[in-house]
Amino acid sequence: MGFALSVSAVVAAQTAVIPPPPAPTAPSAGNFQGSVTQGTASAQAIDLSLDDAIQRGLQANLGIILSNTQTAGARAQRLSQLQSLLPSVDFAAKETVMQTDLPAEGLRISGFPVIIGPFGFTDLRASLSWSLVDVASLRNYLAARHNFAASQLSAQDARDLVVLTVGNAYLLVLADQTELSSVQAQVATSKISLDQAVDNHQAGTAPLLDELRARVDYQSLEQQLIVAQNALEKDKLSLARTIGLPLAQSYNLTEDVPYAPFDQLDADALIKQAQANRKDLAALVEVNAAAAEQRKAATAARLPAVAANADYGDIGPTLAHSHGTVDATASLTVPVFAEFALRGLAQQAQAQLDTTQAQLSDKQAQIEADVRDALLDIAAAQKQVEVARSSSDLANEALKEAQERYANGVSDNLAVSQAQQSVAQADSQYVASLYRDNIAKLSLARALGDGLNYRKYLGGK
């Protein structure tokens, strides 16, 4: 058995500068408007509740799928960085057969065979390579671990964004349906007024102007009905896009527009809750920690690195006539002429650290702004709902009074036309105020990092 051991110290003229692992990037807002279609369309219309829509979105929405794939990539990056700290062991088995032409090698010896061989040998060998001391690799691994944690938190935050996106799309379709029903009722009412004007004109008790005015109002409402139907169908397509429903699949929403007024809320307590619960803030904390480790890794790139390499094998003409051999090498590598690369790496890491620190500070302020904005929107929307509801009741009462006066011949139908316009405007404002109120509540749930408990904010079953 042969044995050889050598130890060497190397002063490197150049060193390979390995860039730090990249920080995870969250999917853009536009990604949450798309999805991966699941299933095929059926001829039968399906019922879709808000809970069903959000559960579908949590499975098929493109934003959450991209968040999960980025988490998988960050996990792979962490494993790759970990391997640089662990020993690498390889095994090789080699069977060699050789035949040598001596004249071709420049050996022409009289009386000596021209061809040697064939002959061969067997070599079974395992080799080990291990970076015993490499501070830069250790720091990069710690950075990759923080980036992986940030990706996991971003994937959790994506769930809140899916709830907000799908909830917004669902509530918009509900608002469209309510608007469509309102316009249909207005068309029916306008048709009654038109029939009255036609009858009165034919009876000679009303001028042609009344009939023309009633017909213009009726056709105007018919146009609004067409617009409302088109808006409903387009918004239903948008909802299907966010939850992975086939676009050809027809469906019916099973819920009414929710409304549950809020009492006065403590803004300071909610801000503290948001800062404790928001996953995007926690993800930025991890990204900042990763950037700090990368900055330390850039400094550690100047430090010596100690590595060990060894192989042990069994070599001989055959396995039965073989001998074990071992070779071990320890090396010390010190970068000497890599100043520009090392400075560039350090400056790049410092710039990234400064960026993440600024983003973290901004995110903390943004969370407070999100909570305060949502509270202001909720307070304003609740007042708008009450005013719009009262206006709608008054407008309908005024329309009823105008219709009765016209039917009794007390006045012309100008008052009826004006009352119909007031009803249309009041109903539209009421629908819009309900939509704004519910979206503000969903936004508050998102701002608090509590999107999955959306029912607590919207009310309803």
C-alpha cells in the first residue's frame, strides 16, 4: 500500500468572486389579475359564493402560483449555498486496457518489441473535497437562508393579495348585478310612463311633446341597460380570470351585497396589529438581514480560505492483485491581486443593503398609511351609504308623486321625466357607495395582514 501526504500554501494572483444569492422579488400586481385555468367549461351554470371564489383564487391565481415557484427557487438557492460548506465525495471506477507503439513514441531500440501490450489495470477510487474554512461562503449561505424565509413570508402575503383581488372582482360583479336590476326597474317604470303619455296624446288630453319626452327617456334608459349588461359580462370575465375558471363557464353569484356598519375603531391599536401581522413587512426584514449577510460576505472575501482534498483508491492489474493508495492535500488560499473585484463586490453589497434598509423604512410608513387610508374610506363610505339610501327613498317617492299627478292630469310629464332621472342617479350612487364601503373593508383586512378573515370585516354568513 502506497501513501502520500502533502500540504501547500498558495498565494492567489486572482480569485473567483462569486456573486451573492439574489433577493426574492414579489409578483407584480398585474400577476394577481391572471390565473392558471383549471377544469373545463360545462353546459350547466354553476353557483359561486364569495368563499368559493376566494378558495379557487387561492389555488389557481397566477400571483400565488408565482410566489410558490419563487419560494421553490429560493429553497434551491439555499441548498446550493449549503453544499459549498459541506464535503463533496465522488467515486470513480476505471478499467483501462492499453497498447503502446514505441516507434510512434520515438523509441527505436534494436531487439526490443515494437508493440507493447495489450496490458491494463483496474482503479477504484473515492475522492473528497472540502472547504474547511470559507467565511464568505458561510455568509452567502446565511443570506440564502434569509432569502428563503423572505420568500416563504411573501407567499403567505400573496394569499392576502389574492383575497383582496378576488374579493374586489366579486363585489364588482355584485355591484354590476345590482345596477342592472335597478336599470331594468327604471326601464319598466319608464315604459309605464311612456304608455300613459301615448294614451293621453291619443285621447287628446296631452300634447305630442309629452309623448316625445317620455319616448326619449325610455330609449335613454334602454341604452343604459345595454351598457349595464355589457359591464356585467365583462366584469364576470375578469372575475373568472382571477380564480382560474374557464371563461366559457357560466355562473351565478349566490350572495347579496353585504353591508355591516363599523363602530369607531382605534387607529393606533390597528397600526400596531398591522406592523405585527403584515407578512410583506416581515419578508422585507428577512431581505434586509440577507443583504447584511451579503455585505459581510463581501468583506470576508478578503480572508484566507482553507480547503482539503483527498482520494483513496485501489489500483492494480486486477482487483485480486491491487494495492491501496491515498493522497491528501490541504491548501491555504489568500487573494492578493483582486482588489478591484473585491471592492466592486463590497460596493454592490453595500448598495443593496442601503436599498433594502430604505425599502424597509418606507414599508413601515406605508403600512401605517394603508391602515389610516382604509379607516378614512370606511368612515366616508358608511356616511355615503346612509345618504344614498335616503336619497333613493326620496327619489322614488318623488317619482311616485309625479306619476300620480300626471295620471290625474294635474301636470305634464316633465316632472315625471325629471323624477326618473333623479331615481336613476340616486340608485347608481347607492350601488357605488355600497361597493366603496366593502372594498374599504377588504382593504383594511389587507392592511392589517388579516385578509383570510375577510368575513369578519364584510359581515354576512
